[in-house]
Amino acid sequence: MSPATWPRESPLAERLLVVDPRCDCTEERRVGDLAAYVRAGDLLVVNDAATLPASLQGRTASGASVEARLLASRDGSWRAVLFGAGDWRTRTEDRPAPPVVGEGDVLTFGGELRARVSGVSPASTRVVTLRFEGDPDHFWSALYRHGRPIQYAYVAAPLALWHVQTPFASRPWSSEMPSAARPLAWELVLALRAKGASFAAITHAAGLSSTGDAALDAALPMRESYEVPAETAAAIARTRARGGRVIAVGTTVVRALESAALPGGGGTVAPGVRDTDLVVGSSHSLRVVDAIFTGMHEPGTSHDTLLQAFAPRELLLRAFQGAQQRGFVGHEFGDSMLVGPGILSVLTS
């Protein structure tokens, strides 16, 4: 499927593919029609993480070029994936390997932001832990001066930070945009509320979608942090008690809510801040989420694997191939899908 190469001006006019495994059928609409598939009492849960300028170009002490893509922060340190010389204009799979670094080595970014390597992952020398020098105020101001949004070679031009924020962006947690919510313009949110649906939020640190390293990509998604606020857990409990559906806006929301589900709790979600390495797929029995609104995900990706918890692989493949033939576009600025059993029955109920 061809990628969308730039943010589009009319998100509500973007295409929407509705997939219902209960009837083994699909339907093509526009994102602006989303309210037609939502019932009064449904709850849409969004990821309110803002996107960081998580790409830092720098050099090692020996002068070798290196790019660090920040993943997650813990105790003042950052986990990062290193890339070799070059930038987003070169496909990740064509980038040279980064210089090998070890504990104690210093990397410098933008001439003023220095980080010491405090750990190297046993899984890959490209995954490191960085401890930045200076106080937090210095780090954050320098990051926003010198960092850039993570982007890929199919994008037409350099992205500004505002290009990769959703309408719900709040705390700067995400390495890449949690893009499912991107087309939910405020007029659509108002239409969904008028239909009787409500909204709640979680915060999930969306990680990298690709590294260009086959072994690392096979391990995606990596361990990520999330927070489920108490009010969101309560909203989910109320929704389930009245027979409404929980609709996740994006794969990160699914991962957070299913990770927070209490075993044997009948869909009860525990609030709090945690890490998750949960991989959702066809063998996962969904405990919280009933349907998902998300982007177009190519077969074989980790996002496509997650969708198989909502619909059979064969139906998803057929739906994707049909959408591809009809000119749907993919990636973070691409078209959208709504997947869930009985989702099309709303129109006839």
C-alpha cells in the first residue's frame, strides 16, 4: 500500500474501512462518518501522549556520526536506539550500522547536549541507555532546540513538531505520534458526543515503528510505559455496566488497557503507571476493548498482528488487499480502519 507522504488538509474526508468479523464483511466510508457506527453509551479511549522531538543527531568522542532515537525515560535516563550516518531521507534499512559504543562513552548532540552511555542491551548493541548531563531544565530546553520528530523516507519533506501531534496531545511521552487519533477533528468529536458517546484518555509512550534492523523489528513493540488514570478506569467500568462498548483509538490504547486488565476481573481495569511488554495477537482473548479505530496496517507488521485479536487474519488480509486496490493510503498520515464484531450492525439496529 502506498504511504501518505504528507499530512492531509481534510482529515474528515479521509477514507475509512469498516471491518466486521461477525458478518465477514467490509464497508468503505469516510472518517467523518465514524459517528454512524457508534452507539449512545459507547466509550472511545484515546492516547493523549504528545510526540517528542525524539531524533537527535550527534557524534561520538571520536567524531563518528550517530543518531539517537529516544524511546523511554526512567530515573533520569533514556533508552534509545542508535543509527549510523545519515538521516530520515535514507530508508532505515539502508542506513549504515551505528558506531559501536560501550558503557562510559560520551555522545554529544547539537554541540551542547551530552549523554553518557550507562548501559548496552544484551539483545542488541544498538539499544543503549543514555544519561544526559546537566539538570532537567537544561535537558528539556536543549532537546526541543536540537531534536527533530522521528520520520521516515517516504515523507515528502522535513516535519515540524506540530505535524506529529494529535488533537488530544498532552504530556510529551511518545517517540512517534500515536497517529490513530490524528484525524479526529473537533467537529467529529462533537458529533460523537451528540450521538451519546463519551471519551476517556490513557497515556502510552508509543515507541518506534521501524529500526531497519530485521532482528530488532521482529522484537517490536518493545517494552513501553503507560498510565491509566483512575477516572478512565471508572469510565470503563460504567460503560461495561450499562452494556456500552469500549472502542480503542489506536493500538497503543489496546496494549495499555489489556495490560491493565485484572485477571478474572471481567474487564476491570487497574489504574496506575506501569510498563508493558504485552504482545496482543490472535491468541489473545480481549478483556476490555470491543473494537478499534486505527490506521491501515500492512500484513506482517506488529500492528497487523494486534488486529488479529479483533478479526481473523484472512478477513483482514482480504480487506487490506481490497483497500489497496481501491487506492487507500497507509502510514501515520494515511487512511483509517474501524474493526470489531457487530460494528456494522449499528446501522441496522
